[in-house]
Amino acid sequence: MIADVVTIFPAMVEAALAEGVIGRARQRGLIDIKVRDLRDYTVDRHSVVDDVPYGGGPGMVMKPEPLFRAVEAIAAERGRPSAVVLMTPQGQRFTHAEAERLAGLERIVVICGRYEGIDERVAEALVTDEISIGDYVLTGGELPALVVLDAVARLQPGVVGDEQSVAGDSFARGMLDHPHYTRPAVFRGLAVPDVLLSGHHGEIERWRRRERLRRTLERRPDLLDEAALTLDEQRELEALMENPPEEKTHESD
Ligand code: 4GX
């Protein structure tokens, strides 16, 4: 995967992409992500990227010219991008399915907007996909771009060490994950469920499957409408719905 990020805060984006699994994958050449400073594509002496909105009103709007020049320079250097993504609360909601779609593309460009937004002609003529990471307003598209790039990059072959863990991702399965525990077996009086210490792999898998279904039913029942459940999972879910486990309570309740 080749990805280019266009931003007025390249250091912020680069810092995040230099760490952890993604930073390592970049060093190993498994993914090629370049962070581009939008001001490098300006032509005026002061590297201005914003201007006042036509029609008046508060705030500033990102000028079209630097964004066009940036995407054209990237296309000339890398080849025509398969997608030009704009991070915006006006976009389609980002999901794991969308991460999988983008992960299959050869070259993507991600544009991080700031201020009140970008000149609409950029969205019309340059952008192929407008994506939102959720219904809240941030100060810029950099954090959303990092969210998208992280989710897409970890789907590239070899980026996450254990292929099994990527295939078994909770949202790849369409439901929430089961609980995880590590040592010690008892911590401050809180015990790990016995079944996990039993060594019975069949029972452990059944327990985990049941916990995934229980949590999904409890916290995100909406996911179950879309989830492709196995026959065993369907039966387990019906049992849970007939006989709902006690709700978790707190001492003060
Ligand atoms: N999911 N923001 C973008 C400026 C902006 C507005 C319109 C382009 C068009 C956000 C989100 C988000 C705030 C990033 C406004 N740029 N982006 N920014 N939620 O809130 O993606």
C-alpha cells in the first residue's frame, strides 16, 4: 500500500505514524506512507493555505489551489491514486468494512482539512471519498486520517505479526470481542474465570464465543442484525435471549 497524507501539521501526523506496529511496518518497507506539508504546495511568499468564505460568516476556508497542486504532485510522483479521501464530518461513516475496501487499493491520498472546511471544488473535482470517523466535531482532519490509516495499514499482509489475530478481529467477525486475562490468576481478590485455567481448548473456545455473543447482545445489539453467525452461534444467541444473564451490578446499587 502506498498512502500520502496532506496536512498543515505534518509533524503531528508523522509522530503518530512513526510509533508501534505502523512505524515498524514503514521501516520494514511493508507500507509506504508519506506525510506532505500542504504549505510546500503554495506559491505565495507567506505560504497561505486559507482564505475568507465567500458569502461571509465566521472562520476561514482552505483554498483550492494548494490542495490541487499537492494532489497533482503526488499523482505525478506516485502514479494516479485509486482514491482521494477527505476527512470530514459530512462524510460516510468509517467502518471496518470501509477499512477493508481501502486496504485493497494500491495508492490512496488522504486530505486533512482544518478551519471551517475546504473549498467545495476540491470535494467535487479531486476527492473520491468523503469519510467521517464519527458524529463529533474535531479541530482538524489529522486525527481522523490517522484513525483511517491505522485501520487500513494493519490489514496489509505482514504488518500485524499474527495473521490469525487480524482474521479474528472483533469487527471482522461482526461482533464484540470476548474478555482477555493474563497473570496472576488472582489479582487483589479478583479471579480469572476457571475455564481459562482448565486447559480444555474446546471449552475455552465455547466460553469465549458465548462471551462475545453476550457482550454484543448487551452492549451493541445493532451489530447482531448484520453479523454472519454460525449455526452454533445462532443457537447460543437464542439461549442467551431466552435466559438473559444477570446484569452487572455495583456495590452502591
Ligand atoms: N471525522 N473534522 C475536518 C475541517 C473540515 C470540515 C469540512 C473538510 C471539510 C471529522 C470527523 C471532523 C472537523 C475534521 C472539521 N475539513 N473529520 N475539519 N468527525 O470532525 O472526520
